[in-house]
Amino acid sequence: MSYTSARSARFEGKTALITGAGSGIGKATAIQMAREGANVALFDVSNERILETEKEINAIREGSARAFDVDIADPVRVEKAVLEAVELFGGLHIIFANAGINGVVGPIEDLSIEDWRQTLSTNLDGTFLTVKYTVPHLKKNGGGSIIITSSINGNQRFTSFGMSAYSTSKAGQTGFAKMAALELAKFRIRVNVIYPGAISTNIDETTEKSERLKQITIPVQFPEGGQPLANGPGQPGQVADLVTFLASDHSRHITGAQIVIDGAESLLF
């Protein structure tokens, strides 16, 4: 069998559950996994967007995708959708906990407790709930792969002024991923966390910036251009390549890893 044909069937007979699958990194990953044989359960809060992703994937492989309207911060909706996905596809093998928001960006004293909780609830609680309700199904299958989308912000760098809630949630995801990797290793479930830098997605649509943000920003002079490796933000498909590697048997001895994918962006600071 050639490398090309082997790659095209990497996920044959497997089901991947992907949060934030309606756009950006989640959508790119869902499409790539479907092309390589996987069934994909698409979780997202935007019904119109997620239905478009479902339609696009099913045009590639009919019946391989199903969209679920899910707020990952809502335990009832997450548990219900997971059970529906398992019933539809017969099990779960790959979990990509990818959904997240920037939330409100501004000085600490301007953030309300509601602002703080909304960001942590979506990014950190949502990751926990996604893993909590899917782990029993991975155990039933005798193993699997969990990939969590964190960020260089809160882990590699701390220069995104006003993003205290976001960075806290992203640092929390790293701690959770490492604890989960150790706890689940004996069940042959791998857990890895990725740190994207600037990627061309629509996450800024959920960002609300305080008018007083400039008051806390410390000017930093950057080199001309964008990320050193690409001279601009990365693309969702590049992150999807990393996620599919971590989801596949090609990474079968990798767990508890923190992998930066930022075109050397975080090395500038």
C-alpha cells in the first residue's frame, strides 16, 4: 500500500467528535478527518454555520457528518449530544476539544465577574465537560486520542494585554490536559494539548474590547512582517495537519505533550 492510500484511510471506521467545528481550525480538521475515512460529530453553537459544515463534509462522503447545536458550557446539552453521537455512529475514538472564545478584553478592574466566568466557562469548563462525557465511550473502545486546543497566550507568552481571563483559561487547559494524560494512560487514551499562535479564524467575532484597553497596553516594537516562518498568521489547515497526526496511530506513543504551532511567533517576545 502506498503512503498516499494509507494516509487516505487513517481514520477508516473511526468517529471523531469535534467542538467548534463550524469554522476555522475545527472545520478544517473535520474536513480532513472525513477525507481520511472518519465519521465526524460536529459540535458548535452556531446552527447555520455548523449545518453548512455538515453539508460540505457530506458532499465529500455522504452520511459521514452530523451537526449538533451544542453550547459546550452547558453540561446537559453536552451530555445529550455526546449520547446522540454515540448512538448514531456506534462509538467514539477521537475527541478534539477545540471550541473557545476570547471573551471580553480589557483592564482587570473593568471586567465584571460575569465577563470572567463566561470566558472560563466556555474555554475551561467546556473542555472539562467535553472530556468528562466522552471518556467513558473511549474506555469502552479500549483507547483513543484527545486533543485540546489551548494557546501560546497563557502558556508561552503573556503580552496580550487585557486577556487575563482568556490566558487563565488557556493555562488551566494545560494543567487539565496533563492530569488527564496521566489518569487515562492505563486505559490507552492519549491526551495532548496544542498551542496555536495567530491563526486566520473568526474567533475575533466573539471578542469585546474595552475602551480603556490602551491604558494598560505596553508598547512593544515588533520585527517587520508577521510570523517569522510564514510572514503572516497561520492557516486552519496547518493546525488540522497537527491535530490529525495526534489523532492517528502515527503518534501512538505521544501523550501529555504540549505542542506549539505558531511559526516562531512566541520566540519574538
